[in-house]
Amino acid sequence: MSQQDWTRVDEYISAALISKDESQQATLAANARENLPAIDVSPPQGKLLQLLASAIGARRILEIGTLGGYSTIWLARAVGDGGKVVTFEVDPRHAEVAQANIAREGVSARVDLRVGPALDMLPLLESERPEPFDLAFIDADKPSNAAYFAYALKLTRPGALIIVDNVVREGAVADPSQTDGGALGARALFEAVAEEKRVEATAVQTVGAKGWDGFLIARVK
Ligand code: SAH
Ligand code: DHB
Ligand code: MG
């Protein structure tokens, strides 16, 4: 099995189950044109996020790590009219590209894009005493994952889902010889979640166009 096989199957899944209207080709083209890193969730993963959000009837979603807004737009489709995705992005250039993509997809009214380091901006969001969020998607700098998880827990309602991207990292999470920020961040997250009595959680490994990785999914009790 190789990356080529995983990519081919992702393309098969996308061709079979993700319509042209859903696929956001213009978003991905704009991101490539603007030289954003191609680290958006894959199309099947984006649709999974939308399905999970729809399944719990999410109307309010917190996202950390916008990039070009690809995952944001999948989530914004799920919240429906009157719903809201609050999303944080540290890089103003990424945010600018995202804002244009979000506008082109017609979901600007549902997206509150905030530019700055998420750990500086989350206390501000908290101080606004926002209505609790139904779902949080964490997909920014990996060393901060445990800290983001703690904020997500504070800001969500019982029954909410907290989803964290990139927790497997080609197996690095379970390889003690790997000590880069991503691996350490993933392990710190697993430890924090394991000790947290207010959630029930699992993680699933994934292969696909984005290689071997995985999501952690926690449900707030
Ligand atoms: N969720 C996006 C991909 C996000 S990539 C998608 O699937 O389409 C990770 C993003 O997190 C990058 O754009 C990066 O600039 C941003 N980021 C990194 N550190 C951050 C921080 N401290 N605060 C907010 N965003 C951050
Ligand atoms: C990276 C970040 C991501 O969010 C992702 O899905 C893949 C890779 C990265 O920083 O390399
Ligand atoms: Mg990611």
C-alpha cells in the first residue's frame, strides 16, 4: 500500500459521493494560486466534518486554524442560515484568502473570522460570554493542541463534539523516538483528554490523499 493507492481511493470516493457544487474547486484553486500550504482537510474529511456537524444539529461551531477556509466552508454549510462558525487564523494572508473563498461560497454571514494567535484571542472570545458552541474543530499549531482542547471544553455545551485533526502524524504519536512539536503536541493532547472526566473520546487513524494521520473525537458529557 502506498500514498498513490490512498490518493486514488480518495479520488474515487470524492468522484462518487461529493458533487461538483460541494467540492469547492475554486477554493482549492485560489489557495494554490496564493501559495497557501496544501494542508486543508481532504474532500472526504471535509464532508465528514459537515456530516458530523449536521448529525448533532450544530448551529454554532468554533474552529481553530482557518487556512484558506476550506474546512470552514464545509462547516458553515452544516450550520445553516442563522448559524455561526467562529474561526481563528494567525496569518493575515491566509485570512484574506479565506475571506474571499468564504464570500465566493456565499457563507460570509455565517462566518466570524478572527485574525491573530488563537491563544491570545480565545480569552477575548471567552470574555464575550458567547452562547455555547455545539462543535469545535481544532486544526492549527499542533504544540498548542492541549491548550486549545481546554478552551474548546470551556466554550462548548454538554453533548458537543470536539474534533482534533492530525493526531496520528504517520504514527509519530505512538513512537517515543519522535520528539518534534507535532508528536509531543499529539501526545500531550491524548494525556489531557485521558485525564478529563468531562469527555468521552476516541481517535481514528485515517489514510487518504493526506497520508496517514487521524482525528481525535471527544464528546462533552
Ligand atoms: N482547517 C484548515 C487547515 C488549517 S492549517 C482546513 O482544513 O482547511 C493550519 C492553520 O493554522 C494555518 O493557516 C496556520 O497559519 C494556522 N495557525 C497556526 N498557528 C496558529 C495560531 N497560533 N493561532 C491561529 N492560527 C494558527
Ligand atoms: C500540517 C498541518 C495540518 O493541519 C495538516 O492537516 C497537515 C499538515 C503541517 O503543519 O504540516
Ligand atoms: Mg490539519
